[in-house]
Amino acid sequence: MIRFKVTPVVGLPQFTGWSQVAESTSSVNTRLICVFAISGKHAGNVGRDVSDKISDFYFYDIEQLHEFVNDLIEFVQDNDCKIYLSSALINGDKSIFVTYGGSVFLKRKEKVGKILFSKDEIKIVKGSYTENDVFVLTTYQASQFLNEIEQKFIKGFDVDIIITSVVPGLHAQADSSLSAIVFINQAKSLEKISDNENWEKEPSIQASIDFDDQDEGLQANENNSFIIEKENDIKLLSSDYLFKIIMIIKGLINYLVILIKYLPNLIKKINLSKIKVFFKSLKKIRLKDLFNGKISLRDDSGRNKSLFKFLIIGLIFIVFLTTIVIFTNGRRKDKERIQNLLIPIEERILIAKQNINDDPISSRDITLGVINSLEKLKAENLKSSSVSLIDNKLAETTTFYDEISGKVELDELPIFYDLRLVRSDYIASNLDVSNEKISILDSEKKQVVVLDALTKKVSVRDFAKFEQVKDLSINANTVYVLTDGIKSFDLEEGSEIKEVKVLGDSNRNALYIDAYDRFVYVFSPDKRNIYRYSKESEGYSDPVGWMKSETGLKYDEVLSMAIDGDIWLTNSSGQIKKFASGKEESFEIRGLSNQFLNGIKIYTNDDLDNLYILDANNKRIVILSKSGDFIREIKSVSLATVSSIAVSKSSNKIYAVSGSIIFEIDANE
């Protein structure tokens, strides 16, 4: 029989926020465990009603479970509140997991990750259990801790240590009332219980669930189910040995009370001859006789001197107390030793905290070094009675590092606009933004859509009469399009398409276009140069080769270009190249733990303080300062298919396009 322990971590309740873990048992073989949070007026009262409903729930099929969750949602909404919920229903070796504003996280052997998430809809997954799996259910507000939990699992931390590290961070939230987590993992195997030992046990879960009648609207997965039992359901009574120890201690205390009571009379009666008899008799004492009360000392006249029995017990009790004092003193000294070892480590943490604003990269490096030192210190003191001090400091430092690491993991990104509203088969290849106007290019359809980010109003410019349309760029209020030559139009609706430069050798096979100040630049790999056109009173000048010398640049590997006065290029090897006045300048990335290894794209302009790097292969956007310092990493599965990004300084938003979908990301995430 496999047994599990269920460990809840619940936020601090408030008047408008309340969270709880509740459970129902339909039969000895069927359980439902729910972690949920209630938001709204009188959240605690509504939450307790929800807890009662869960406790009274009786399961018989998956459709009824889906209906039950719907009823909970409606009940909470009728009371002007909102519910966030993750549930696990267990029956035999099968299980069902449900989320509504919550997450389900799985650790299976060496693999860790989220398997179910929802915000405003019910999602259901089912499957089978694999031995030694660890499962984590969270409310939506507690999902932010999953990245920390995942990293600790990857580093090899056990569940108890992870729970210890999560609790301070969860309770440190400004409002933790809606944050709740429940950890489910296999309990340690128990030794075989003999028939004469007094144990109370839960029956193992053996029944099966009919999964065949599943609604089409429910999501299914046959690989992720678990068996769950509460650790507290197994109650271990005192064994015979423990019972005997307790009785011995109790007896010693009683004898001491009697000894103190009769001690004055005892002292009066003691003489040297009796003491000699006493010490001779000590050699004959057996421990079992002592505690059975069978010790009796006799003098030459044969009279019973049982009063000496109390003296013996008193001496033994003194030894017992001395042992306790020595043990306690040893623990105290061990605690002081560990505290002294932690002093220089705490000083390093203090330095990291003091420098976080001035030099965040050094602070991160110092904190990582502290974590390594604490892990080594723990390994060297595993047998110490005060190793928990190291564990607590390690959990605290790891939480601090997660806060300053600059790494943010988001779920599916919010959709800002669906270009299929403009044209059902619109597939974007590039975009740019200026003055809250987003220009999106579909190279195949040869169209440019201009989207007002504030009103969502759109206008379409058609370039179908040209042979090809490759790239676009916005400078101030003008959109430049690299097509058969270079064309432009103003962002105002109804403006006409103008000729900037006719098709020529400089732009015939150019791939990328960008604009800065009064200049337009095109990147031409076949000419192995970047050409610049200057805007003059009578139009644009003839092209001038901007690269001043042989740079060794592999033009055929360049994937993107951005200009802010300097020119930034990225290539398929994950390199970022910086050029100033036509010559390459040194650029080194500092503080990025996972370096770029393959194709990346760059975005910046003269209004932006930072560089924004799209690393779609690793599902992330990395923000760097223009001196190369790592600032932030935003990670999401939605970024895996993104082809281009643009950043608006006025709204502080990153726009990312994937096919016909434009995502919106807060640049400060």
C-alpha cells in the first residue's frame, strides 16, 4: 500500500481574502482534496460554506465532478465573491485534477513542470500514478512560487525543505490571503507492524473510476494521476519501550518528592556503619529490581532499612538530571558553533542587499555564492542538532535570490489583438511601434496593417503591385517599407505611399531596413555592407556604404538589425554585434546566467534605454542595458512561436507577434 502526506501552506486571512484546504471522502477508496481561495466581502464566511460543500461532496463520475465545480463557482458568485481552485480526486490507481484559477505542478523522476493551469475556465486532466511522484496544487495567486519550487526540485532539495523555504515568502506577501499551496508526496515506508502493536491505519485506495463518459469540453491526459493519503491519518501510539521510559521518569519524580519529604529524618538516622552497609549493598543492586521496588538493605539485626531505597533513587535521579544538563549544554554549544559559522555568511548577504540598487549583478553573484556556501555548510553539518539554522538561512537566501534574479516566468501571455479580425489568413512577419501606433507587415500578403494601440482601430496599406515586400521600420510618424526600392507613408489614415528610393544595387537584395534621425539604413548581405540614405531638402541622397573597414562579419548569418545612433546586429550563433561610425566596438554581456546559443533578434531605438532580445528557441525575452548588463528575463511558452517584437516607451509595453496574434507584455514584469 502506498501512503502519501498532504502538506498545506495557506496565506494569512483577511476580511476580503480567505484560503483553505478541504477534503471529502465519498467512500473508503475515494477522496477529493481541494485547495481554494475566496476573494470578496465576507470571504471567510463564504469560504467556510464552500469548505462544507466540499466535505459533503459524493463522487460517482467525471461529469458530476465538473458540475460540482460549476455549482461552487456559481454559489461564490451569487455571494459577490470569486473563487480560485485546484483539486485532486483520487480513486484507486486513477485520478482526476481540476483547476479554475489555479495550477497543477508535477515532479516525476528528473522531470519537473506545470501540467495544468487555468485562470477563468475549468480545466480537467486525468491519468495514472507513478511511484515517487510529487504533486503541487496552487491557487492562481500562489502560482508565482512554482518557479522557485521548480528550481529547488532541479537542485535536489527535498519536499520538506522546499515547504520550509516557501512559507516565509508566501506569508511575506503584502496580501497572502488568496495564496494557498498543497504539497502531495509519498510518505516514507513504514516497518511491518506486528499483531500485538497498537496502530490505527487508513485502508489503501483500491477502487476504480469510470473515465469513459468524458465530455468533449473536458481536457484529458492519461499520464498524470496520483494516490493521496494524509500523513496525519496514520496514528502511532506509544510502543512498549516508550511507555516504560515514561513510567520510569514518572516513578523517579514521585520518589524524589518522597525523598525530599523524608530527607530531614533520614539525615538524623544515618551513621557511618549504615553508610558502609549501603555501599556494600550497591554492588548487589540490579536495575530491574530497582524499578520493581524490590531493593531492601538490612543491618546486622535484620531489620528492614527500606528508607535507604529513597536515597538510591535520589542519586539515580541526580545522575539523570546531570545527563540532561550535559545534553542540553552540548546542544547549546552546537547552536553557538553554527551561529558563529553563519556570521560571515550573513555579512555577505547584507552586502548583497545594500548594493542591489547600485550593482544588481554583483549582488546576484554574491547571493549565489552565499547559497553555494550554505549548501556546503549544510553537507558538513548534517548530523548537527542545529542544522535547521542552516536550512532556514538557506531558504531565506534562496527566496531573496529569486526576488533579485530578474527572472520572471509567465503563463500564456495575454492577447492584445487578433489580426484575423482584419483578414482571416493574415500572418505577420514583422512589426514596429511609434506614438502608440503599431505597424504590422505580412510579407506574403504584401500588406501593412496600422493598429492604434489605444483605440484598436486599424487601417490597411496594400503593396500588392510590388514584386516583394521584405521589412518595415517606423521613425517618428513615418513608416518605411523595404520593397522594390524603398517606400514610405505617414501614420495618419489616408496618407499616400511615397517613393523614397527606386530599386537599385544598394537595396535590390537588402533584407532589413531601419531609420534613425534623418537617415534610412538598409542591410545588404550580397554587397556585404549597410547603406545609408540621408534626407535632404529635395529628397534622399544617393546610398553611402556605412561600414568603414573589413569587420569579419558573416553577413549571411545576420538575423536582425536595430539602430539608436549605433547599429546593433544579431546572428544565428546568438551573438550581439555593436557598430559605431562603421566600426565594430566591443560588447560583452554581464550577469546573464544562460547565455544565447542560437538565433536571436534585437529591438531598440534612440528613445529606449535598453536592448530587448527575442530568444524564441528558449521561450524568453531578455532585457539588457546598452552597456551589456543583464536586467530582466521574461519567460513564457507563448514566446516559442514569436517572430518579432517591438517596444513602446510611452506605455512601457512589449508587443510580440506570433502568426496572427499580437501579445502584450509589461516591460517591468
